[in-house]
Amino acid sequence: MNSDHELYYQTYNEAFEAYLSQRFTFARKQFLKTLSLRPDDPASKEMIARIDTINTDDLPPNWDGSIALTMK
């Protein structure tokens, strides 16, 4: 049986792979699952925030998952 630690990393990896594949609904669901395992996880919170602001109509064909930083 997987420990919560292993389950967290497995779930985060699935979420990030889905994000990179532009499967945002599944990615968001998995990031929420990681937060159920680690409620204070800043990485999962940041990824959910990114997903919530992505306009899929504006993504270029060669989108690589990166975002443009607008603040220093």
C-alpha cells in the first residue's frame, strides 16, 4: 500500500503531466487531490491558480506549459 507521501508525489506527477498535455480539468482535479494530502502545498495551489487563469483559446500550438511573469 502506498504511503501518503508516495500517493502525493504520484498524484502531483499525474496532475502536472495532464497540465502539460492541456488536460486542464483532470489536472485541476488531481491538484485538488494533492491538496487533500498536503493542504498547505504551495506548488499545488500555484498550479490550480495557473489553470484557473488559462485561456485555452489563446494557447499557441507549441505551448510548453510556461507562463509569462508580469511582476518582479
